[in-house]
Amino acid sequence: MLSTALAGCAHLRADPPAPAAVAVAVKDTPPSDLLVCPVAPEGFPVDAQATMPPAVRFAAIRLATAFAAVRAQLDRLIEWHAPASCTESGQ
């Protein structure tokens, strides 16, 4: 009952005001030490042999896979912020 009585009280303006655009300057640049391209460490020697128990081998594989994923994520973040900064010619 109340809502029908209030709807009749509203008056529409013939020319509604245009929405105002508000621009705010935001400094979103990360610190420079976070934008340094990661360098891959030297891997296992290819001319040597080692015997590792399966648990150790799987742990090394997990660590290497996780490191590669984090490095790729960091590369993508740096490339998003500063394109072509971590390419082979940009390093």
C-alpha cells in the first residue's frame, strides 16, 4: 500500500543530468626489484649419471616443475607490466 502511494509522488525530470566522469591518478607501478627478469639457474649436468631413489627423483621433478611454473608466472607478470622486457633480446 505504501509503495503505490509513493510511486505517484515521483516526478521525472525532462532532461536528466549527464553523468560526471571522475578520473583519479593512481600510481600502480611495482617496485623496480619486482620487475627484474628472472634468470634460470643452471640445471643438472647432462654428461653425468646419478642413482636416485624414486622418492628423491619425484621430489626433484616436483621442485623443478614448481620452479618453472613460478618463473613463467613472474615472466607473464613482468611482460604484462612492461611488454618485451624479458625477451631474449631484452635481457
